Amino acid sequence: MSYLPKPSYYTISLIVVLLLPFTILCASFLLPFSAYLRNPPVVAAAVVASGCHGAAVAAADVPEAPARAADDGGGGGRPEISILVGVHTMAKKHSRRHLVRMAYALQQTPALRAAARVDVRFALCARPMPPEHRAFVALEARAYGDVLLFDCDEGPDRGKTYDYFAGLPAMLGAGGGRPYDYVMKVDDDTYLRLDALVETLRRAPREDMYYGAGLPFLDRRSPPFMLGMGYVLSWDLVEWIAGSDIAKELAIGAEDVTTGIWLNMGNKAKIRVNIFPRMYDFKGVKPEDFLEDTIGVHQLKQDLRWAQTLEHFNVTWLDPSSKTTNSIS
């Protein structure tokens, strides 16, 4: 026998009215979420390529990126050129990769995509990689699909650049094809303006071409090597490095100098595009410290320098009328 009073019809109706919005909210959230758990989105995993220091730890095919339709209102088709930008970084730099990832993602405008396919990827060495970094890198690879993991030793002048260039043909499954017109190596303390990079490469040759801030700067036609802050090779030179005994035997050393040595000894890269002074070291925060036609700014080792550079190029601009802007202010 119950001693609780029987609820009235008014009480039951009130409870139903109060619980109805909550029930709808739960259904609208839980049903899609359960579907997500059953069928999570497909993302690319980290890729491990073999280099000069050992066999591959693992292997995975990297699918060719789908052709993007031109966003100019006209007919579709592949972009005019394709560029792989390999940002060389270390496994422990999770926050830096997130910053760089956002800085380049915001530049993927319809105008840029109509002119070129620019794929930004992060190149990391598998050794050494403590368990916590391995787990976080795996999360990034699954979430963003932009991690390239090479079987090499992380550290200055240990041959990582050779492993990067030499491993790409097999990693990308080129099979005699050309997955990209150009491949770039760039530091994680360099900020690239992708539209300026694309504009110069659209006019550049697509064979036997070596592009960057050459040293000495005044040697406009044939600088011995390009500075390691960022340089570009045409795809045929990447394939040559992958099969070159010269590059393999001279893999260790200051990476920008050794790249120039390989090409010089192999009588390669007869076309050298010296973009100095459009790629330069960070000088300061005054407007005159940045060039109007900048392609890249180097030596952004501190987050403050990244913030100052991004602010100068209006990357961080927010609409004053937005709620986000008001909350930040």
C-alpha cells in the first residue's frame, strides 16, 4: 500500500510540458551522435616512409587528392598547378602545429583553390617519439589527415631532408605519374603567404627547377643553394633524389647546403629561381619591417612573433560587429 498521494492530471500535464523540450533536445543530439559512433568520418592516418636509415615502420597508401572544381563560376577541372608544402617540425610541437595549421587553412580561399592545389602537410621523424607524443601525433593524423611520418632520426642535420624528398615518390604512390608539380620544404617557424607563393610558381618552369631565397643573395641566376627557411623543387628533381646515390651518400649535414650540393654534383636544377628578398628573417613589428610582396617570413620561433606577423598581414582581423569580437575585447 502506497502512502504517496496520487498525482493529479494537472501535475502530470505540467511534468510532460516541462520534460518535452529536454526530450527533444536529447533526441536531436543523441541520435546523430550515435550515428557518428557507428560510422565515424574517414580520415587519413599517419604515413611512414622508409629513408636512408632503415626500413619502413609501416606503410599506407595516400590517396590522390580529388580534383577541385574551379570556383570562378565557370567550368570545373583540376587547378592549374599543384604544390605539396611539407612543414618540417617535431613530434613534441603540438601547439605549434595547431597554430601553423590554422594560419594556412585560413588562406585556402576560393580564389587560391581555383588557381592551385596547395596541400600543407607536417613532416615528422618517427625516432625518438615517446609514448605521449606518439599518441598525440596519432590523434592529429586521424583528425586532420595532414601528418607525414618518416623513419628517420629527429634532430638537426641528421638527414631528415633527404628522407623527406627521397621517401615521397614511394609514399605518394606516384608510379611514374606526377602527384604534384612542386614539392616544398619549409620550417615550422616560417609563415608563407600562399597566394604570393602560387603566383610566382605559376610563372616558373615545372622541370629541373630549384626555387627559394638563394645564398649568396646577389647571385640571381645560379645560387649554389637555397636557404632552409623554405625552398621548392620540381617533381622531377624529387624523383631524382629518391634514386640518386649522390644524395644518399651525402644525406647527413646542414640540410639546405647538402641539398644544393646534391643538385650541383648531379648537374641538376639548371633553372634556379632566387626570390630574395621576398623571403626573409623577421626584423621587427614596424610596417617597414615587412615587404608588401612578402612570400615568407622566417625566424618566428616565439608565439609573439607569429602573432605580430599575422596581425600585420590582417590574418587575425575580426568583424567589429561580431559577438566574437566583442567577447574578445
